[in-house]
Amino acid sequence: MTPRILLDLMVWLRIVVAVLALGALAVAAVPLAVLVDLSRGGTGYGLCPGGLADCTLGYGRAIELSMYLALGLFVFVLLIRLAVKAYEMSREVSARR
């Protein structure tokens, strides 16, 4: 690879890592956003359509939501790790030149 292409790749990998980190923060903030919405009399973004007073969610729904959020965070962390590894490899190739 030419040094210019390698430099562009390194910049794009930095951008990918930043976007993935922001995505992980967004997924981690979902429970807080739902709680804030419910406390203000909202529906919890559709979680409790009748509001908090009429919310009849079973325990399974909370576990299901927690499972999806944990899986989403795991995927984001895995993708961040892979992007950082690719960035480190491109730095090593760049240093050898």
C-alpha cells in the first residue's frame, strides 16, 4: 500500500472508532432515557403505552430489554476492539515503511 492510502485508512479507522463509541454510549443511555420519560408522565418510548400508572409489564419484558441492551453493547465493544486492532496493524505497517 502507498503511504497516502495507508494514512487515509488510519483516518477512516479513527472515525469508525469514534462513531462506534458514540453508538455504544447511545445504547447505554437508553434505560436512563426511558426512566426520565416515564417520570415525566410519558410512555417510556412505547414501553408502557398507558403511562406509568397503567404499566403492567411482567418481569419477562424487563429481562428481554436488558438482554437486547447488553447484546447491543457487546456488539459495539467487539466492533470497537476490531477497529482498534485494524488501526494498530495499519500503524505497524506504516512504521515499517
